[in-house]
Amino acid sequence: MQQPIGFAVGCSGRRPREASQYTIVVRVDDRATVPVTPFFVQGKRMSGKDFNLDELAAYLHLTPPQVARMAEREQVPGRRIGGEWRFSEAEIHLWLEQRIGASDTSGELDAVESILDRGAGETYESISLVELLPLEAIAVPLEARTHTSVISSMCRLAAATGLLWDPDKMETAVRDREELHPTALDNGVSLLHPRRPQSSILAEPLLAFGRTDRGIPFGGARGTLTDLFFLICSTDDRCHLRVLARLSRLISSPGFVSDLRDAVDAVAVRELVEQYDEEINL
């Protein structure tokens, strides 16, 4: 079974502990796992739209033969062009996103977020989920009963803040992402987002939240119905992965999901997000 990998890119966040305190592993073959310490040059990726083998190896802090073996076994997305491995930035981003989703314990997610923070550079501020979640971007209940209407309603909810200028474009991008790989989790939560950040239609990063009155089939792996929906609207990849990691930690916190289901209104939801987000920092 493939092991979860934590990965580092950053937009803003508190000063982390040293990455050497953590061990994040990725399975390279059937017998061994390799510690991964992501590699950065001043918090930025080294190349443009694609990695070559050496660049991706440096990015994941693995050896080129290890990455080549992973690619040959389809453990990391890549393709041969002219006899050489090439790795699409977008596909690697999605792969990393899925690895964050595979980390289902608080310890793993803590390590993931700390390494993500490390990639933000020397000076950065802490991510505050409650600051990304305006009161007007919360709907309790969310008036939607189908997969399609949930996505549409969530995008219009975000647009009501004035920070999302084109809800139709966001809706299309989110729907395309869901068709590629559903974001529904087994606990009834979905972390909706487009495949790539939509900086051209956003004033700034934004979260929206909606809770439907009943569970909706949303593509969960085990057929679990979904009733809690977060929409992540980010302006760059680094910020997106950090918010995704932080939200993943939040929904893995004991009691948070059940408390969201009991929240009486938008104010109560926002207070819960603030409370649990602060507890993570303790």
C-alpha cells in the first residue's frame, strides 16, 4: 500500500519547527520507505512548468534512481519524452494534494503543515482559517439537494463576499476538478476546490462553508453521503496546499465535524472554526 507523503510549499504561516524533527515517508518499492524532506530554493520550485528527473528528485529529496523507479511503477505521474522522464507541474501538484488527503492522523497532518510552512520562507504570518471565512460566505443550511446544485450554490456563496468576481468560471473549474477526482471524504465532508488556483477571478484567498439538511451522494469512496462542504478559493498553489493541509487538520480534530453539524447558524460555525483552529496551535 502506498504510504502518505507530506509536502512543502507555502504562502504564509507561523514560524515552524525544524523539518528534521519530522519523518514523512513515501514507499519507493515493496520493501522500503524513504524519508522525504522537500527541497526548496528560497521557498520556490526550481523549474517552470515541468520537472526533469533530477529536478523532481531534488524537489522530493530523493535520488534520481528512486524517482525513476517510482515513475516506472506509476507511483508518481510522469511520462517519457525522447527517452527522458518529464513530470508535469500540474500533475505533481495533484499528486501531492492526494498525498495530503491520504494523511489521516493528526501527527501526519501536523508534520505536513509544518513542512509546508517551512517552504514559505523566512518571514510569514500564520494561516488563520477564520480570517479566510467571512460570515457572509457561510450557509446554514445550504439550499442544495444535488451534486450540481451544491457546487453552484457554494460558488455563488463565495461570490456574495465580493472577493470572487466570476462564480460561473469558478463553478466550471470546481466541477472539472470533481470529475477528475471527487473531494468527498468518508466523514461526510467535502473540500471543494478547482484543480488550479483561479487568481484572475479572486481579489484574495477565500473560504466558504455550507451545510445541507441531508446527506448528498458526492462521490465518496465508500458511498458515504456528504453534508458539509468547504470551498477553497486560492490565488496560488502554495497557499492552496497550506490551506488544504490546515483544513485537513481541522476536520481530523475530535469533535469538530459533529460540532459543525450541531451549529445553529453561521456565527456558531465561524466561532467553531476559530476555536478549533486556535486549539491546533496549542
